[in-house]
Amino acid sequence: MEPEGRRRVAENPDCSQQSAKETETPESPACSGNCSDTGPAGVREEGMLMRELEALVQDVVKTSSWWEQYGLDCFIIALNFLALPLGFLCLRSQSILVFALGIIILGVVHHTFTVKGSHLASHGALSKSKPWSRFWVLFFVEVCTSFTAEQGTHGHVKLHHGYTNVVGLGDSSTWKLPILNRYVYMFLAPFMIPIITPLVALGLLRKEEPRVVLRTLCLMSLGLFSHYWLLIKVSGFQSSGFALLCMFVSRGLLAHPYLHVNIFQHIGLPMFSLDKKPQRIHMMSLGVLNLPRNPILDWTFGHSIISCHVEHHLFPRLSDNMCLKTVKEFPRSHLYPH
């Protein structure tokens, strides 16, 4: 990311709430004839549409039970916790099929924790309680994902959601590796995500206070060592190298769809630059991609990342289940501009 972009973001106390100055930008030539007016009248229209959307969604939230708002997603995460012993025990088997089942179970659980859990926790969508929300952020982001909670939350909530699709800030440019050719990047590089993630976290820790660095290092070490220890003690691995290899394979099981989703859901274009972009609601409804539903990815990544991503960007504090309920309640053609 460019230093100038970092400075401009730092000057904004809350990137999730874009200022009027930010919204009232000149119309991009790429938007001519496709995007609505960006002048004062367009801003008023956008404000009215957003208020209408917020009122409709709030009505749905108010009439929804705790189970619908938080319970179902917490139940899915709890089922993954319960599946962990089965996964580790399957790795004790001499049968190749049972052993492979153990790898699949551990891989699915890992990605449910690190993608769905981390994503919902970073938005406070797992609990109304701030202390519990903070606990889940630290657990899912630092213990399970081996990343730093502060930098992860800042990069996702403040930058990505505050500047969605803006080139160099909230688009998929953070995933660029131009030194790799397309085939290596798309099909081989994802295997390295389990190794790259903690290394990137260590680099980002240089920007944090000593107490944050110490806490993050302790929680990251706890997560990695716990995984290794369970493979040795519960799964009965005799070789440290084989245990580390198993960790690598299970943690990278769904790395390919994870990388591909992150790349193609938010491709920055000149029409989405910081100085020239459509109104925010048009950026969300036209520049964010909802993918077809997929049982495996719905379970591990969550509806807010896969099939309800537009709704998630408009209302990021909704849980996966509430995003899906919103989609079912209101047809997309009724809610969003074309």
C-alpha cells in the first residue's frame, strides 16, 4: 500500500463512516451513463435509499430471535469444536480412507474458525457483548489464524470496508504477487498461505506496542503448539516432521478457494479510485460480488463472504444467518440500485 494512502486513511477517525466530502467526488468517466448523479441531488437520493434500507433491515433484526441473530452461527462453530476430537482420532487409523477423513475434518474445522469465525468476530457479529466479542477476536484471529488482531481488524474493517474496491486501499491489491506467473499464483501459491500468514503477522507486529506484540506472540504460539501437541499426544504421531506436514496440509486444505474468493470479489478499477468513484451504495451493489451458494463454502467461509457479500458490505454487523435472512426477505432488485 502506498504511504500516501496510509496517511489519508489515518486521518479518517472512522473509515466505516465515509464523510460527505468523500462521497461528493467528481464523476469518473468510466461511470458515465452507468452510475447515478454524484452531485448534491445524488447524495440526497443515496441518503434516502440507505435510510430506507436501514429501516427495512432493522425491522427484520427487531423481529428476529437471538437464535436467528447469533445462535445459529454460534451453533455451527460449536459443532466444529465438537468435531475436533474425531478429526484427531481419525489420524490414529492405519486406514488411508479414515486418515484422509481426519485431514478433511481438521481442514474444514480450521477454515471455519479462521475464516467464518475470524470474520464474524472482527465485525462483532457473534455476540452483543463487547468483552465476549473481544475474546472471540483474539481467539479466532490470533490463536487459530496466527495473525495479529489489531492489524487484521484494521485491514479488514477500517480499510476494506471503509474503502471497498478503492484501488490500493480496499480492493484485492493486497493479494498481488506480480513476480509469480498466473499458473503458479493461482494453483501453487495458495499452498503457502499457512506459512505466509504468521510470517506476515510477525512483520506487522513491528508497528504495534510491546504489550500487543507480547500478547500476540503468546497467543500465536499457543495455537500452533496446541495443534502440534494434539497431533503428537492424541493422534499418536511419532515423527515431528510428519506432524508439521499434517498441520501444513490441514491448514491449507481450502486455501485455494479462500484466495480465489478474495481476489475476484473486489477487483479495483479506475472508476473506484479514492478521488473518482460512484456513490458508496452503488459501489457496494455494483462492485461487490455475490457468489452462488456452495454447501462447503457456506459452512466454512459463511454466507456473508459467499452468497450474501453485498448485504454484508451494506450491513457488516449482521451475522451470516441474518445476511441470508435479509436476502430472503427482500428481493435484490427491490433493495439495490441498478
